[in-house]
Amino acid sequence: MATPADAADRSVVFRQYLDAVGLQGLASAEAAGLHTSEWYALSLITLEGSLTSGELASRTGLTTGATTRLIDRLERAGYACRAADPTDRRRVIVAPVPDALGRIEEAVGPARRHIAEIMARYTPEQQALLFDYFRHAAPAFRAATEEIRKTAAPRRSRTARAKGDG
């Protein structure tokens, strides 16, 4: 049975893990010459193959104007390109530029190498358990992000009004 000390230790270990993952993401974005929002958007585009600008705005939590500027920056950096949606010319499709993704692979190479070394310590059954956790934890973190954004948005609005910005 876990003791309160065990729970506290687990909490510390988990926070250290999350901080390390976040820090690695920041370093990778920087190495690729991107801001963290651009890094995340590029990851989404790459995983999906392409997204509309509206889908990208929704998934990143950015306004449509901020998303347009983000896409501009990804295009200028050579990581993404825009195209008109063939079924609705009013919509913009954003796709990754495959030839540029090698720079991303270079940025994440050290993390992949170090994590592969750690994963090799585990049996196939243990690895399956870890990946089951990853599969279920990712949507849980996305849900938590949405909850945070919903509660933070009213606070940001109040802060902007108090400063005379809104």
C-alpha cells in the first residue's frame, strides 16, 4: 500500500518528468528556429498530413488572426505551405513541406535516441503498458488543456480590461 510519502515522491517525479518533456520541447522548437506555438502547430500538421486554417486555430487554441500569422511564419521558415481547399476555395489547407522535415528530425534526434535507450530497458509487455499509458494520457492532457483555457479566458479578459486593453 502506498504511503503519503510515496504519493509525494510520485508527485515530484511526475512533475520532474513533465518539466523535462516541456523543456525538451522548448529546446527542440528553438533548435528548429520556431516558437513553441509554431512547433506545436507543425506537429499537428505533420501528424494529420494537412489541416484547414480553421482546424489549426481550433486545435491550437489561437484566434484566426493569430493562426494566420503563425501559418505565415511557418511558410516563411519553409516548414508549411498553403493551398486552397479544392472543395471550397474559401478555405485554406495547410500542409507540411516534406523536404523541410529533416530539420525537425535533427532537432528531436537527441530526445528520440535517449528515450529509445530507456525503452530498451523494458520488456515488450512493459513497453506495451507504457504506450497504453501514452495513448490514454495524451487525450487526458488535451482535455485538461481545454479546461484550463476555458477558465483562463475570462481571467485574461478581465486583466486586459483592467489594463485598458479591452
